[in-house]
Amino acid sequence: MKPAVFDYYSPQTVHEALLLLEQHGFEAKILAGGQSLIPTMNMRLASPKVLIDLGRIGDLESIRLTEEEIRIGGMTRQYLIEQSPEVARDCPMLAEGIKLIGHPQIRSRGTVGGSLVHADPTAELPVILCTLGGAVTLASLDGERVVPAEEFFLTYLTTAIEPNEILVAVQIPRIQAGSGHAIEEFALRKGDFAIVLAAAAVTLDEAGKIAAASLGLGGVDGAPVKLDQVTDALLGLEPDSRLIQECCEQIRDIVEPEADIHASAEYRRDLSVTLSRRALETALSRARLSLSGSDNR
């Protein structure tokens, strides 16, 4: 199929793109990687009258490090993150999770900002960003604002971005000493969106006890689910597999997934427990390796 007729603009700066957004309002759509928008346009599920392509704005494709965080431009292609030694060193969960997105052809065109704004609840990047306590920077003609990941994702395919805003950057804290990360997912086929995915981060103190921990799930709600109830029960402890399993069992009573053609609600609950346990155990093992001075990836 072919998309409906639309006007096409290719601005060279963020300011030009924002002016176009202000001019055309709800009739305009932003084109980032196009991996979701173009198919929906071809099937006439979306028919924007104006398409604003960010592909020529070079300032939006970047990976920069500060002492505290990694800042990634919204138009950074996913394959660049996959190949980045800085990301592999300072944010191993992102380096690991990016490889689970689709196939190489998808990652060569797909962008970080495009995936986050699309906000599929079974996509890897939203879950990773929430689990790691990341944030997004949104720009409009009025200036920029930073929105924490947990406030950015609202429900299915819906975020807190306003019609006159562009996602220009993503901020993710750099990995701390004594930390380990892991991501686990189950999909029907390699490269498919996950049925359920779990991401975990664990930081140990010098005594080997858990000083900080985070666990996120995708595929069980309209937005990523942060399971602080589970990880709070592990703080200050030196857990074993039995304790992690016991803590993860309560997930059955926390999540309320919906059934669809791919899986029943009960199957998603079972996957949530199993994948969360695996992610936490792997993250804990890597944190212990990091604490001992070994590579935690």
C-alpha cells in the first residue's frame, strides 16, 4: 500500500523543525528513523498532512559522556550505540539491550528518540531507561525541559511529549563501581517484540550487600513497570537465589497484564517472575565480579 498525500520538510536545525511544528500543529508528524511511522502510513493507520524529517539535523546524532551520565542525541541510530565502546563500558545494559532490537537492518535506521516516543510497552529502550533512572530532554520554542523516564511513558504508545516538542536527547547515569546490569526477554522469534522483558540493576557495597537495586518490566502494562516493592526487600542484604526467588514471587500479585493472541495473562505473570529472577541473579553475579575487580559484562 501507499501512504496518503503529505507535504514533506527536511529542516537542518532543531529551531527550523520547531518552527515547522508550531506552524502545522496537530497536522504534522516528526520522522525520525521511520521504522514504525512509515509502515503505519503505508497501511493508512496514520495519515499526517505534514512530515518533518529530522534526518539532516546533525546535532541530534551524538554520544557524549560527562562525569555522571551518558547523553545520547535523539536522532542517534541504534547501531551506533551497539558499536560504541563508551556505551559498552559505562552503560552495559544499554549495550546489551540494543542488540535485542529487531535485526541489523532495523537498527541501522532506527533511532533512540524514535523508539522512545513511539513508546511500545514491549520495546527494550523504554524499559531500560526506566530501570536505570534515565531521563529525556524535550525542546520547544519556549526552551528545554527534562522529564524523568518514569514520568515520560504514560500508557500504550503515549508519552508526555507535547505536540510542539521534539525529543532532542536522552540522559542515562553511568555505571557505578560494584554494579551489575542484566536484561532478559522472551519473544516468539528472534527480532520480534518481546512478550515480556525484564531489566535489572544491582549495586553492592564493600561488604557485598545490596546498596541499590532496580527492576523493570515490559509487556505487562501500557508502560514500563518499575518494581520497587521487589528490590526494596533486597536492600542491605547479601541475597542468594532462594531469597531472590521469594522476592520475585510477589510479582504475581503486582502486575496485571492483559491477554492477547500471543499469550494469556497468567502466562505473562509466569514470565514476569521467571525473567525477573534471571535478570536479578545475573545482575547480582556481575556486580560481585565488578566488586572483585573483574569485568562485569
